Amino acid sequence: MDTGDRLLTPGEVAALFRVDPKTVTRWAAAGRIGSIRTPGGHRRFRESEVRALLEGEGELEEGAPAGSAGIPAGHLGDPYERRPAY
């Protein structure tokens, strides 16, 4: 890990992607976004990786670059991330 890389909380990542923090946690559990665990067991995300995903430069699954296979760049494809307001 780059020692200068800031670690983000699930809430901070969720705000960047405009999704619920639970969605970010599901992405991490599914391996769609890398995370590390603090000694207390909390997830943290490398800011550089999150920014790369937002800009479409990161890889999402099994070597598929962001923006391929119908997945818009920076979009992780979780069907529960944006629920319609009723």
C-alpha cells in the first residue's frame, strides 16, 4: 500500500458513487472493489483505487475494464444501489 494513500470509509465511498454505504459493503464482499480491514474489523478503501473506478480506469471483475460489457465507467452494477423513490 502506498503510505500516502488516504483510506476512505464506506460512507465516504458511498457519497462519491451516490449510493448507500451498505451497497459499498456488498461490493467489497463480492470482490468488486478492494478493501482492507482495520484492527477493529471495519472496512476501509484506498482513495486511489476508488478514484480510478470513478474515472473508469480501474478493473471491476476478472480483467474486465470499467465501461466494458455494458457497464458504464465507474458503475459497479449493483441492482440495489439506486432504488426508485415512491
